[in-house]
Amino acid sequence: MRIFGAVLAGGEARRMGGVDKALVVFAGRSLMSHVLDRLEPQVDQVLISANGDAARFAAFGFAVVPDDRPQGPLSGVLACLKRAAEMGASHLVTTPVDTPFIPGDLVPQLLLAAEAAPEGLAMARDDSRDHPATAVWPVGLVGALTEYLASGGGKVTGFTKVHGAVTARFSDARAFMNLNTPEDLAQAEAWVKGAV
């Protein structure tokens, strides 16, 4: 079993004012740095899912994989699944770039949950909701995901539901906190500083 990780950084970040969310500074470092620090020790290799000039991520030292055809997060998942499969991976674990608190046991917990899934697909869940973009995807899903996007599908939950995704439960709701807006960023900064 070879597990690759992919940081999904292809969004337009409209709610963050259109800036490159991956490079937004949080607690003194970029959001990308925070996510990579947590994800990299858990996987064999990391990919960055992003469109546009790949050079802006050169300092991180990981391959940047653009979408074949931008259709939201699933197009980034598909592009990275294809690349991971070419590089000999068996699974891909994805997480958005705006989730700097992902758990240190994210990958093993997702893989454990996936053992009960009919197609090996599992996503994170906290006490209140699912987090379908934080998931483990077997590379064998490349064909099905290609067909789903080609048919006009785009919702992550549309695909995960049809393919029997199960959930890996995590008790810390803040683990998957998305920093989508400047207000989210300020709240998370306050939390880190112990003010909340």
C-alpha cells in the first residue's frame, strides 16, 4: 500500500477577497505550510492540486498538478489521483489548503474506516458534519470519477454518496475548521493565541 497526499489549492478564494488562499499568512506562516506540516509525515508523497503559475509553490518542493478541466474540487482530486496512480500509489488522501488543523492521525483513521467501504472510499466527519474533501480515494476510482465529471457531475457529495463512502469520526470539530474568510482567519488566530 502506497499512500499519497494531495493539498487541494485550486479554489478561487472569492470569500477571502480573491487572494491565493494557499499563501495567506496564518499564525506567522502560509496556510499551505501548516497543512503540509501535518499531512506530509502521514503519507509517502505529497502533491499540490493547483491551477495557474506553478512557480508560486516552488519553495515547498512538491509537484504541482493542474486540473485537466476545472470543475471544482473533484477535478483536482481526479488530476492528483491520475498522477498518484502513474507514480505507483494505491490511495490518495486529500485535504483543502484552508484546513490548517487537520489531525496527526488523519490518514490512519481514514484508511481504517475505508476498510468497511464497498469501494474503499472514506471521508472525515466531526460531531456535526461530514468533510467530503478530506478523504481517502483508492486510485481504482479514476475511471468512475472521470465519467462522473464528464457527465456534468461536480458535487463531491454526489460522487461519494453513489460510491458508498463511509466516514471516519474525529471528536475535535476544530480539526477541520475551514478558513474561508478574513473573519475565519481572525477567529482561528484568536484561538491559536488562546483568546477564545
